[in-house]
Amino acid sequence: MKIKVFVYGTLMPGECNHQPYCHRQIELPALGYVLGQIYHLANFGYPALAIGEDRVWGYCLSFPPGFSLEHLDSLEDYHPGRSPRENVYDRCWAKVFDPQDRVMTEAWLYRMDLEKIEQYGGIYLPNGRWSGQQKFIA
């Protein structure tokens, strides 16, 4: 079975971590969204996704069966054996919707606790989109 991961930040096509971390994908990235809230973490230069009801846009990436998520977990500072408070992000399962609002698939994604986002000075992005080329104003 393919391993699916929804990405909304530096792992998206065209962003700085896509090629080094996602080169093993086996299908073209599929545009879609998940429900949540997205914030820009200005001190770090990347976004965080929190629980919410906004459309957060990104891409669903498909990797070959047996693909290990350890490489992505390392980038996101997620370790399955640690407590959620020790991890920067939490890896969780979510429904991914296509642009026509139909459920496309379910996939892994990395989400951050809103309390951590606030500690990091997160800037809320009401349009649900993040880009490394975008200028963010608090």
C-alpha cells in the first residue's frame, strides 16, 4: 500500500525541502486541502498547522509501499516514542479533500499544538496558504 503524506509548507513542490526529502514520491503531487488552521512561524521560516475548520491548502504526496517516514519525522522533530509535549510536531492521520470538496484520500500530516504555535509567535494565515516566497506581517 502506498504511503500518503499531506504537505503544506517546506515539503511542497517548489519549496526548499521538497527535493531533498520527497524525491521518492511515485505519483504527481495532488493539490488538496485539510481542515485546520495554518500559521507562519516567522522566527523559523516555516508554517505550522493546528486543529481548526479552515481549509489549509497543500499537496498529497504518494510514496512507495515500505517507505519509511523516519526521514520526514526527523525533519519535523517528531519521534513516535516521545511524549507529545517533547515533540515539536505530532504526526497524525487526516482526511484530504480535493478542490471540488470531495474526500480524495486519507494521509499522514504533521500538526502542531496551538499552545506551541503561540509560544513561537505564529502569524495566522486566514487564506489557508503558506509559501516560502510570501511576506508575512504580524
